[in-house]
Amino acid sequence: MRMKTNLLEDALSLPIPERIKLADEIYRSIDQDMNDSISPETLAKMEHRDADHEASPKSGCTIEELEKQLFNRK
């Protein structure tokens, strides 16, 4: 773990603009890896549902309503 500790220490010692750039690049790499692990079918469904929601934002439900629906199932 020594290398990771040094890596973190090195990253934290960077000037703020460089840390922001590094954080953004790390985030983008994670986002890309996450997208790569999602099947094309699942991604298409997610995009379709997102488009439906964008077209009609009030068609969704609150997290509380969703929890109630999920926990009241038998």
C-alpha cells in the first residue's frame, strides 16, 4: 500500500487546478468503465426511460412513493 499512499500524497500536493483536472479525468475514466460494463440493451432502456422522463417530468414519482411501492409488495 505504500505506493498508493505516495500516489495520494503526490496528488494532494498538486496545485488546486491540477487536482481538479486529475479528479475530472479519474471521474471520466470511472464513468466510461461503468458505461462499458452496461449491456447495450440495458443502456438503450435507460436512455429511453430518461427521454420519457425529460418529455414528461411529472410522470415519475418521489423516492418516498417508490419505497412505499417496493416495500408494500408481497
